[in-house]
Amino acid sequence: MKAFTYSFLVMLSLFLFSCGEDGKGGMGDPKPKARGSIGEIVLAIDSTKWAGPVGDELRDIFEADLPGMIRSESMFKVHRVDPRGMTRMLKMFTNLIYVTTFDDKKGGSQVINAQFSKESKEKASKDPTLYSLRMEDEYAEGQEVLYLFGNNEAELIANLRKNKDKLQNLFEVRERGRLEKPLFTRKNSAAEYEARTKLGIEIHAPASYQIAKTTEDFLWLRSPTPTQNRPDISLFFYETDYTSEEQTFPANILSLRDSIAGMHIFGDPEVPSSFMTSEKQIPPAFRNMVINDNFTVEIRGTWKTNNLSMGGTFLGYLMVDQAKGKLYYMEGFVYYPNEIHRDALREIQAILLKTNISWKENQGA
């Protein structure tokens, strides 16, 4: 988040905000704890602006469909409210976004514009690249407040479009951090030991996950108590030799995934013929990245058992450790029929991205 744009900080000294009944107490008064589910955003914007091109751009950013899903699911759950209706309770939400343009005379935008000083507006008028301001704990502890603004809609839309990935990443990283705190309060030390001794990697396994299967190159963890409000989530880790760059090509990653699943992941342990495979009718989405200096490919897609008895979504990472000459594939998959998978996938991502494939024995447990 520190890599966020310069414009977040430039406006800070010029931005004026009020205290007291808006949720801020005096100098010594503690702020209330922010509230809101993981991935939930309250977005304050005038209704006319929300219905127009600015709203379209905001929906494309914060309500973008997650790739590789069985059905459409948005990246975040957004609640649009009129700025004039921002009650004290709404201001306590963990993630708040205020959106305005300084030329807008409508009531909702004017409520937000009143929080900007004359000097700050003049600064923005001279530099159209200024479009955002980030405030932490403005009304409540543990809160992220983001102001998105422009002199006019054309400028704001251009900046939103240019910074789409940064805006998504800001809240993705933040929400993953929020999720990690309760997720890793207690860990499964036996699973972490298996990963270190057999696969040579360091994982962070929540206590809610138990070992389902382990071999010399494979580890399967499963959250064993799915309920109506808790999906069936599994994680697996696999290690093999890295011999060629071609192993990182999308088609070869998919083949590797299916070979691992076909060998180890069964819909019914009593029926080995009911193995898991990738759903080809919905093309998986691939994305290249670097994690801890290791080249990584992210894959998001859907799965099914070959006998069509089960199906769901998955999120995986192929990581290369050239120093060790090893290739690692790790994945989390979800079985949660007719329910939203977004939160489960965010949990999977939080766990998998904590994996250290370059772990060495002398680093300790």
C-alpha cells in the first residue's frame, strides 16, 4: 500500500475535516472499532453521478467480476449511499470511499466538496493528476477512508481508469491483512512440520485445517467441518523438479494440476475413480507475478469430479525456486454449491501467499 500514488499524500496537509459528532472525539477520546465484513465497502457518491459514467468506472473497479468463476461474483461487496445520508453508523464502516468532482453542484457532491478547503481545490485545479486521498482511522479505529475526486468528470474518469489496478490492490491487500489476524491466531503445527520435512517449504496452516493426505511430495489439508455458513475448503501443496521454462506455460500448468488432482484428490475416498479435474468449458485465468523473488503464475478456475458429482472453484499458484531447482504447485479449492465463493477464495489466497518455498532448515521452524 505504500506504493500507492503520490497524490494520496500531497493533499493531506490541505485537506480539512471536522471532529466531534462525525465520529472523532477529542484529543484523548478513544475511537470506536470499525465494523464491516471482509470485502465490504461503503461508497458515498451523489446518485446522479453514480448513475453516470463515473459510476460505470467505479463499478468496473470495485465490482469487477472475479476471473475463472462458475458464475459472476464481484471482487468486493459495495454499498452505495448518498453522502447526505451518511449516518454515524455508516461512518463506522471499515472501508469508506467518498467520490466527487468539484464542479458538481448537486447536493450529494456538495456535502463531500465542503470538506475540501479552497486551497486544496486550487491545488487540484492546477494539477489534474491529483485524484485521491487516503485517510486511516478517520472516524473509527482500523478504518480505511479513501477520497476520490477531480475537477470534472472527464479528469476523474481518466485517473480512475489509469489507476484501476492500484485501487483494487489497495483494498485487496488491506482485506487480506484483516483476514490474516483471526485466521492465524492458532496454527496446525503438524501440517507445518510435514510441509517443511517433506516438501522443503514453510506454510502457515490455520488450526481449522487438518491433514487429509501426505506423501513425500504432496500434502492435502482440509477444513473438516463445512456447514451452511462455512464452505468446504481444501488446500494442497506439491513439489517436483524444475527442468524447463516450459513448465510455467499455462497449458502445462493446467496439465500438471490435473495430474496431481487425478492422483491424489478424490470426490469420495472410497471411490478412487471419482477424481478431480479442471473444468475446460470455463477457461481458467492466468496471471504472472513475483513473490519473494520467485517467479509465480496465479491460476483461477473451476473444477469438477470426472463423474460430475461435485464441482467448485479453485485458486492456485505455481512457484519456481531456481536456486533449489524445484517447482511448487499449491492450490485451494472450494465446494459450496449455490453459494458465493469470493470469501473462501480470499481465505485461500491469504494462506497460500504466506508460503515460503525458499525455506531452509537452518532458518528454523
